[in-house]
Amino acid sequence: MSGLFALIDQIAIGIYILIGAVVVWNLRRLLVAQTEYRATYFELERNIWREKQGASLTRIVLALQFALVILGVQQVIVPFFRTEESLSGQLAAQVQVQDAEFNTATPAPVGDAFDIEPVAPFDDSDDTVLLLTPTLTPTPVGTIIPNAPAVEGCTDERAQLQVPANGMRVFQPIVVIGQAYTDDFSKYKIEIKGPSTNDNWVAPNEVGVPAREMQSLYQFNPATYSQGEYQFRLVVFDVTDTIVAACMVTIYISPLPESPTPTPLPEGGAGGPVVPTATPQP
């Protein structure tokens, strides 16, 4: 539906010209009918010219009402859809997970105001003490699968995908980033094909506003699809509903990676106290 309103907005000037021509033509017919109505004295002819006046006036009123409808689409409906798409992109951008440096506050030094007895350092010369180091469970490394099928299209700047990248492993909602536009733009679609779609293209999203630079296009949620290899593409259409540009990459929908967890340490022990030590960072 948003694509229809965008099309009306693009061709509104031509519609106004046609409406103006209809109004002028019917206004001329109305003036001719009024002149003939005044000039004749036969009742039958007067009735005919009276009906022609009413028909011309009706067509003029309908044309003006249609012009008001087109104006309402331009001034109310199209700005509403554009604002909604902009807000959706901003909300989607806020959920992006970005790596950042994590800093914690340094506690203030403790003065002599607290009566704290010093703790004797541990004597590690005792061979009976067993020192254990927690180990981490394996965690998948990297989000790009090597040797993925080559991209298709993506050579036309009118349809470009930055995220997801080709061979990307997708296990949580991601913001699709790219650009999609053309001179006679009508809409663009985000389409996906794979095991959950019976190898048929389905379009979870369709937008009628062009994106002339790299920006958020859509938030893709893999939770509704089964695991496996999928083709993911961006398709741009013109006003004739013809594909003018496309960009297709391969993604792999997989379960969420496991978080590293420390191996439980045994309690007690016959050989003396058990002292865990931190694993040094590589």
C-alpha cells in the first residue's frame, strides 16, 4: 500500500494537469449549454440543454474532489509513511550491539580509619596444595563462514548490501544496512529463500521510500526460520514493477553461541586447601 501512495506522489503533477484539462473542457461545455439554453424556446430542447449543464457541472465537481484526494495523499499519507519508516530505522539502529571498552570505577584507597588485620600471604612452597585454574567452554569463533557461495548482482550501486555480509552467521536480530534507489523508484523488497521457505523467495519486508545512501533498511529476525543456509537479497523495482537492480548474499542461520562458563571446582580435597587462580588473558 505504501508503494501505491509513493507512486501517486511521484506522478501527482501529471494527475493535476489531467484534472485541469477535464475541468476546462467541462467548463467550456457548461458555457455552451447555458448559451443554447437561453437561445432556444422549445421546452424539449431546453430540457436537453439543462441536462447537459448538470452533467458538465457534476464532472467539474468530481474532478475537483479527486484533486483534493490527491492533495491529501501528498500532504498527509505520504509524510506519515516516511516518518514511520524513519522512526523504524532509528529504533532498529538502537538495538545494534557494538563492541566497546568496558571500564569500571577504581575504588578509593582505604586509609587507616578501618581496623583491618593484614592477611598473611599464602605459602606456595607447600607441595601438598593443589592449585586449580577454571577453564572456559568452547565458544564459536568468527561470524563469517569461509568458502560461501559468491554474491550475485551487487555490482549496481542502486542495490547494495553492507549487512548482512556474504557468508555471515546470523543467530540474533540484525539491522539490514544498504542502499536502494532508482530514477523511477517504486519500492524495494527484502527477500529470503531457504529451508524454511521451501526454496521459494518470500518477502518479509517491502518499503516504498528509496534509500539513496547506506542506511538502515530493515530489522531481520532469524527466530522464525530454521537453521541452515539461506539466500538473502535486496531487490529494487521501478514504477512499472520491473526489477532494475538486485543484490544477493548467502547467510547461515544458526543457534545463539554459548557464553563462556567456568568449569566447577571440586570442594575440599585430601591434599590440602584448593586455591583457584584466574586464567591470564591471551
